[in-house]
Amino acid sequence: MSGKTSARKIYAGTSGWAYTSWKPKFYPAKLASAKFLGYYATRLNSVEVNYTFRSQVTEKLLAAWIAATPVNFIFAVKAHQGITHIKRLRGAASRTSKFLASLEPLRKAGKLGPVLFQLPPNFKCDLARLDEFLEQLPRHLRAAMEFWHPSWFVDEVYERLGRANVALCQAESDKLETPDVATADFCYLRLRKDNYSAGARKKISNRMAEAARRGDVFAYFKHEDTPEGALYAERLLTE
């Protein structure tokens, strides 16, 4: 996706970067794994961090990520499963506060993008619980909600997300596709299908360009065992 006017608003990458299986089509064959992130950041401008879903990040680890990436590189971060899968949003204020506090080094460095709260597939729509959760989110936070149970895709949910300026994550896979509804001043896409043809990528590019008129756009392909997702993301930024 070319054009200087959109360069500051379009972020594209993958869910993770530490994959030796991306050699040699994306990473050079002899590149040490410790240098993967630095190299990744020379070709893509953002990454979605899944590590935080199961593990607590340390200041040392975040400092290494910050040092390895250029000033305009952005980390989107998946919220810990303790918030979304164990607490299932109920009474999660303390856990959420502690989790967000752990990300402060990224925020202070200007590299923290949206935080993704991904709910489990068996979690059905619960408006009261959603209200409670959204109420305690810091207003400065860019947050996105990813729903996998279709009961969430209703106007009552969209209205609540809109009032809180929380993005409805536009997730698509071979099993489910989220309605294309804008609820925030930024757009968050998770592109999880196994393959994307040139025509499909063109449609995604056009969709992102349209969304960029309203605000920043963040798009992430899945990683898996091949570098295709990273190459797809790179094409979005350059074609």
C-alpha cells in the first residue's frame, strides 16, 4: 500500500516473529534468532504480540524489544488469558490494571499500539459484563475486542463499543468472519485465512485505505509454519 499520505496510518505485520521456519524466504538463512525482531522491523512496521496471552513480560524483555526496533515501530499486544479466559471479564479490573501497568515501558517509548482482548469461542454475549469491563478501561488506551461467539454481533454491543471508543476487531478465518462495523477511531484486522490470493489482498488493501480515512489501521496475518503471512503484510505496505 503505497502513498506518503497513508504511511503514518497503516500498520501491517504478523502475530509473532520468532519463527525459524521463515528462513530463507523472509529471514536470511544465517540470521541468528536473537536478531529476528530487528530484521523483521526493517521490513514491517508492526507486530502483534501473542506472548503476553500466557506470560508476563519483564522490563528487561520490553527494553530489548524497544532497542531492537525503530522509533516508529508499533507493538499491538494481546491481553493475558487471566482477563479474558479465566476471569472472562468479570471482576477483572485489578488484573487488567496490572497487565496494562506491565506495558508501561512500551507506552513511554511511544511503541504501544492497541491492546487486543480476545474472548473464547464459548463465551456468549453478556451485556452487563461487557459494560462492567469497558467502564474500567483507561480512556487513553486503544483497545480492541475480538469476539468468536456470533451472539456478540448485535447493535447493542456495537453501541457500547462505540461509546467507549473500543474497536470491534475485524477477525476473519476459514470458520468465522466478523461483521465490518467501525466502532472506534482506529481499525484492527486479524487476517487468519490459510491463503490470500492477489485479488483478496487487493480487496484488503482497498479496505484498509478506506479505513485509514477515519484513523490508524492495524492489520495482522497469522504466522503458522511458513513466512507467507509476513510476505502478505509486506506487500500491503509496498504495493
